[in-house]
Amino acid sequence: MNNLNDNMGDDADEASSPFLRLVGERLRSIRLQKNMSLGDVETRSNNEFKASVLGAYERGERAISVPRLERLARFYDVGVDQLLPRDPLRVEPGSSSAPQGKLRIDVAKLAQMQGPQFSMLEKLLRMIQVQRQDFNGKVITVRAHDIRAIAVMLDVSVDEVPARLASLGLVFVPPQT
């Protein structure tokens, strides 16, 4: 009986855990980056992930088990660690919020290009996406330190990278509305 009470206490603690809310926000973010509604997930998973239950996970109202989290990660085609929020107290090495030197690259167009330099560039950009937990797969903004690596791959100077990518049609230009 004591174990039952202990478990009930844990459930009450879980329901008010800020971490559950953060996990839920992360789950919602990945789902939206995959351009799926809750109903889409339910349908495409053959009802393994019910929309109402997934919604409760995303709102932080319900805890998701580790095995279920693993299955959801497989369904979204991401690593399990990508479904968990980053530790807000941990500072990632090399992270910078400085906006200068940013460049938006059209990853979808890059994926269609042939050649070893494009393959290597695509691998670099996919690695950056995983690091940033950004899975929309269409466009990525690279920072100054990423541009240096791209310059090496394209065999141009750092200053020439934007023009070289533009000449290849890889610089993302948002559609005009």
C-alpha cells in the first residue's frame, strides 16, 4: 500500500513539473517542423499515437514513458535526445546570439545537386540542424563560423561564400507577398 501512495505522489509531482511542459513544447516543436497536425500523427502512426494523448503530452499534462518516447522519435525520424529540451543552465560551446555574418541556405535545393562538394556541404548542414534541433529540412541559417567551413568546401574565400552560393541558386530568398 505504501508503494501505491508513493506512486500517486510521483504522479502529482509529475503533473506540476515544469520539465513536462518543456518536453511537451519540444514534442510540439518537432511535430510542427514535420508539418503534421495531431490528427496527421494519429493517422500516419496507425493510431499508435492518439491525437488526444499526444496533445496532453505536448501541453505537459501527461508524462510520456521512455519506451513511448523512443517510438515517437522513430516515428518522427529523429534521435530520442532531440525530443528532449536542452538544459537551460548549460551553455553550448561556440554558441553565439550575434546576428552578424548569417546566411540562409536552401537545403532542399542543395539536396538535388550532384557532386562531392555538395554532398559534403549537405552533411555539414544536416549536422548543424541536428545540433540546433531544427528539423524543418528546407532552409538553414548558417553563422560566421559555419561560413568558414563552407568556404573550404567550395574552395573560395570566406567573403566569396555568399556570392558563390547565390550563383549556385542556394541562397534562400523568401517569396515576395
